[in-house]
Amino acid sequence: MLNIEVNRSAEGVERYFDRELAVSDYLMKEPGIWAGRGAERLGLRGPVQRSEFVALLRNENPTTGKRLTARRNTSRQENGETVSNRQVGYGLVFGVPKSLSVYLAITGDQVVENTARSAVDETMRAMEAEMQCKVRKGGLHEDRRTGEMLYSKFFHRDSRPINGLSDPHWHVHCFVHNATFDPVEERWKAGQFRGLIADKGYFQEYFHTLLAQRLMASGYKLRRTDRGWHQWEMACITDREVQLFSKRNELIDTLSEERESTPDEESRIARHERDSKTTKLFRGKAEIENWRQQMATERWDSITPEVAKRGLKPTCRSIRAKWRSKPTSTSIPSRATGC
């Protein structure tokens, strides 16, 4: 999964940072991490400090306090209301197949964890290489490739709660600030994200192909499935177990069916009709134990890295045939010219 959402409210993202991004999931204590060539240019490395994050939301250089890009915080009228005219950034969310989330919740397998992280990092580098800025100087009206992004990564491992109960859900929030460095004019500018948004489907497939290939290269068995957008699951986790820990997806599907929602309306339900993580009934080891009881303790305890590598051999062979090679122009769909 790869979702991309534009953010126009600096205050709204600041509240989201405090309420959600900076909140740790079950056994995770790590903070957000700065990433991208733009962050390196500003000297932002390692853990994300709130003051740095908020300064960038306000279009300020975190080191000097001076305005970063030339774009001012203007406003416009929309549906009779005054709203911000500046896009402060874009929220990207990478998600893995549910079976992988469940497997990591059970085993904490560091090899698989690092594999998922590396797939996110490589996909973000591929997106960063396509980053552009707008060129309007001298009467021009075109875009210029900069190859620089300024973003932070936040790793989460559980879903939004429903009636106080969360499910395993390994995902990464990448918040991309609306700033990139123009190497020709030698100044910071607002980014041009239109092409990246148009190519979201390509980068989503890129991510899932990388992830599948690297898991198989490490010996893990996968199986084909018609469920979801990724078309594969860990062979050691059954469809029943995937469904057991997909309560929020089922709720979204139910609400969408009741309202006869369009895909855009279904996406809005997923983004806005959700409980805060602060309503969770269980945290830390208590949350893991609750999942263990839901799945059945004997079954939960039986899942190990050795079992994950043994998997279901018949279904695994068919998936290996598709993803056995390194991602190339033939193994990842080509983007249409002019997108």
C-alpha cells in the first residue's frame, strides 16, 4: 500500500505530530528519523526534534529561523471559508500485507523488519530522484528536476483502534515537506509533486515488488492471494488469520457499502472516520498478549522464522516465478509517457 495526501494546514499537521506521529506503538520506542538529500543540505540528521519539524511546517529554516522558500502563507476562499493557499507538505504512508504485520508482531524477526525498511528507503530514493520544482523566472513556465526531498520517517506497528482494540499493522509515515533546492537558481523552492502523485500506482508496485523479492531472497515463503492490492501474503499466515486482524478494513468496507461510496469517498472514510490511538485499551506487552489470545496461544507460539521459511511450497513456486529477479523495467510496470 502507498497512500499520498496533501496537507495545507501547518497547525493541523503540528497537532497530528503530537497526537499520532510521536506516539509509539506496542514495543517500539524509536522516534522519527530525518531523511532525504534536502534534510542533509539543512544539516538535519538522526531523530526528529519537534522544534525542527514545526519550523519547517511554518516554512522556516530550523537553523537560522529565516523563511525557507519564497512562497508566502497566503489564503483563498473555498466554499465560503478562508483556507490556506500554501501546501505545507505531503503525507505518504507505506503499508505491508497484513500477514507480514501479523508475522512481525509474533516474532519480531529483525531480518524481515530490516527488509521492509530497506524497501521503503529504496522506494523513497526512487521518488526523490523524480522530485521537481516549478520554474517561473524569466517568463518561463516549466518544471525542473532537483532530485532532492526533505522528509521524515515514522515507523508504526499497529492500526487505529476499533472499540479500543488495535490490530497488527506495520506501516511507515513519510512526511515530505514542501521544499526542494533548485540547483540552477541556487535557492529553496516549493516542490512540484504532480508527477509523483500521478505515478503513485507505479511506486506502490515498485515497493511491493522489492519487498517480495527481498523476502524470497532471504528464504521466506510467500503465497498468492486475490485479496487486497499486493496479491501476496506470507505463506505461514492463513487467510483466516489475515481476516481476523483486519477489523478496520472490514469496518471501512461495511461503511462504504452502506453509503454506496465512490473510491474517493471510501478513501475519505479511511482518513477521517477513525478513533484516536489514545483510545487503545492495551499497550506494550498487554497488546501483544491480547492478539495472542485472539489468534489462539498455541497457534501464535508455533510461528517462528523457521516456519516462515518452510511455508507452503506449492503456492510459493508460482510467486517466485514472477518476482525472482531484481526489479527492472520488465519486472515493474512502466509509467506511461506524459503522466
